[in-house]
Amino acid sequence: MYIPFTLVFFHYVTGLSFTVVGTVLTVTGLAGLAALPAAGAAVDRYGAKPVQYVLYGVRVAGFALYPLAHSLAAFAAVALVTAAADRAFPAVQQSLIGEVARGADRDRLQAATRALQNGGNGAGALLASLVIAFAGPTGYTWAAWGNAVSFAVAALLLRPLKPLRATAAPARRRAGYRLVLADRPFLVVTGANFLNALSYSALSVLFPLFLLEWLHAPAALTGSAFTVNTVLCALAGVYVGSRVRRAGARRTRAAALGGTLFSAAFAAQIVLGTVRPASGAVLGVALGAVVVVYTLGELIHSPAVEVLAVSAAPEEARGRYMAAYQISWSLAKAVAPSLFTVLFAADGRLPWAVLIVTSTVAAALLIRVEHRLPADAVRPVPVTVARGDAPASTGHSVAA
């Protein structure tokens, strides 16, 4: 509910200036990365579900307290703990997926989660917009408390979820980060994900900058691009994921295909930046096509690479593995704004050219490391034979 208005949101609920809010959010966001190693270790010791409850609780408290944090110190303190929980959440979520589903069910659950997440982003943005439109600046406070309530509801929905039985008793306390650092194939997957994560940051950081400053397109086109991406992810995510699975694609190959589609979309941006269509209608249609290709790449890449990482991690250290993997996403988000703006200052088409290179290198790395990864991580295994388990009934529980 707060993401579309981040700076404005926190300015109104805390009363602090935009400059102070922006500085605090940047510093606390980077500092929040320190929570990842601790969260990974906690998952390996206690399991993902209890840690997930803690993260939900922290964010419930954080957003409930934001409207009361009017001083700089209070805002920084609340922002720090909330950012730490926010940064740790994806790693714990991926670990949870690894605990409650196996084989092809992981792919289904990941695709459904991705689709619902995008649907939630769109619904939250719409709800917050309506609240603010009707309540004015006071609506930001109501949106903060509504955000807190949403995390509380999410925690309640998590209660019926039960992890599947482990095939062997995991040595949770003995598996440290040395195991992760010694796993070179997994580090290659993580490095490739950093390169692809830059492509994900392009939609929110580079795309608006390119449209407004290089193509001199109407600002409305930027909002339209986000809308098309969000709607397609929400409505087509599960369908595209199922088509990829039915085709029998290896997760490494599917992720590489998604990266290739990213490259195609970025190449089209270079063409548009060179031609610079004078007609607004032509530009709108062309940009729409670019966003569709980009989104298709996202729908193919995201479920495949996320489940690849989860499945490549050994059960006894899955939390630490996912924490290390999540750092690739966080670093890309931190690096992207400065990287893109520096390149853009030289030439508006240069960032897209660099992204073509990073996407291509990432695809090549995934293909190259394929034979060194666990077989069931590369290719989805039917649930009934996954890791030697008895026939499982996780399909309906995953769908639920």
C-alpha cells in the first residue's frame, strides 16, 4: 500500500522533510542487509515458518508505529527494524517454499506466489490511492495502519501450513556459511542472478528515466508500462509457468530463455532510442510491445531461477543458502540507480546495451553450470517420486 508513494507516504506519516526521509530510507535499507545472515541461520535452526512469524510481527509493529515516529531518531529506529525484516523476508519465503513443496510443486507454488504478489501490489496501490483520495493527508496514516493489518492477516493465513517431512534429520546447527561459500555451482547461480536482477531494476529505475528524458514521451506512458507489467504478471504468471513446465524445460534453460527475452526487449529500446518515433501513437504501441516482451521474460525467468536456487540448496543449510542468494537481489537494487544514471548521462542507450551484456552473460553462466547442479534442481521431478518420498498430496495444499 505504501510502495507507490514511498517518499510522500513517510513524509506525511512522520512529518519529516523529503530529504531526511530519503536519506534515512537509503541508510536503513543498506543497513537492513545485515539481517540476512542472521535470518538464514535462524531458518536452519528453527525452520522457516517460525522466522516468518517474527518477520510478520516486526512489520506489523513497524507500520503501526510509523505514524507515531515524528522525531528523526524514532523514525530511523522504526525504519531500521522494518527494513531488516523486509530484506530478510524473501530469503525466508523461499526457504518456506522449499519446506512445504517438492519437485514440480515448487514451480507451481513459485509461479502462483509471483502472480499473487503482483496482484497484491496492484490492489494495494489502488486501495491506498482511494484511501488518500477520500481522506487527504490523513489517508497516509490510515494506509500505514492498513499495511500493518495486512501483515497480521498474512501471519494468520500462514498457520495451517505444515512443512513436509525431511528425508533425513538435517544437521541444522553444524551447517555454517562456509558450506555456502564452498559451493561454487551455487555461487555461479547467485552471481548470474545478480546480473539478471539488474534487468528487474530497469523497469522501475531506467524505464521512466529513458521515456521522459530521452524519448520525451508523456508521463502517462510510464504509468501505463507499470500497469501492463503488473496486470500481465498477475493474470498470466501461472499460465506461462505451467506451459514452461509442460514443455519439460530445465530450470536453467528456462531462466536463460527469460534472460534472452530481456535482451530482446532492451535491444528494442536501443532501436527506439535511435529512431525516436515522432508519432505518439507509434511510440505507445512500440513501448507496449517492449513491455510485453520484457514481462514474458520475467514470467519465464522468475519462477525457474527461484526454484532452481531453492532446490540446489541442501536441506540442512537452506536458510543460509537463501540468505546468500537474496544478497544478489539486494545488491542489484542498491547498485542499479547509480549505475543507470551514470551510464545514461553518457548516452541514453548505453544502459540498455550494458543490460544486454549482463543478461547474455547470466544466461551463459546458467547453461554452463547446469551439469554441476543437483539433477532434481535442474529438472522438475514429479512429486510422487521427489527425493524418494512416498506419494505426496501436496498439490491441493499448494493450490490452497
